[in-house]
Amino acid sequence: MRSADAQTSKPDAHGNIGRTTDGRCGQIAQNCPDAPFPQAIGFLTARQRKLAWLGFMLVACQAPVAAKVLPDASWLFSIVVALTVATVIMADDSMRRRPAAE
């Protein structure tokens, strides 16, 4: 068993030192000794993933407002964009949850 000093002394690849508050290792499960198996990395970076979630939430909230304000059905385009972004996020999630190829 490792000491607490050994666990918190070295930063990981992202500059985080030690463990996260939920008891897991840093963001990448490949470097985590407690991970049950290594996980693959998705095709979106952390920044792209956050921006995708932000875009999804903005478009999903904008669609009902546009439906009330606009007389035509152009608000349906917002629904299509939100579904496309949601599909990309789900595809990235699915890719991240797969075991890494060795």
C-alpha cells in the first residue's frame, strides 16, 4: 500500500496533483492504478466537450422561445442542430466507455 505522500506528490498529465475529491484518480483512467481496465479516449477534447454541452443547452433552450416568437416553423432547425450536437456527445461518451485497445 502506498503512503499518502506518494499519492499526492506527483502531478498527472494535466497538472493535477493527487486524487480528485470523489476518490478516483485524475481525468484519464489509463494512468489510474485503481481503474478496473484502461479506457479509450474519446474524439473530443475536454474543451470541445464543454463547448458541445454549452451549445446543446443554448440551442435546446432557444428552440421553445423561437417557437413562441416566430410565426413560421424555422425553430425546427434549432431542434435538428440540438439533436446533431447531442449525437456527437453520445458518440464521444460511447467511445470513452470502451476498453482501450492494447
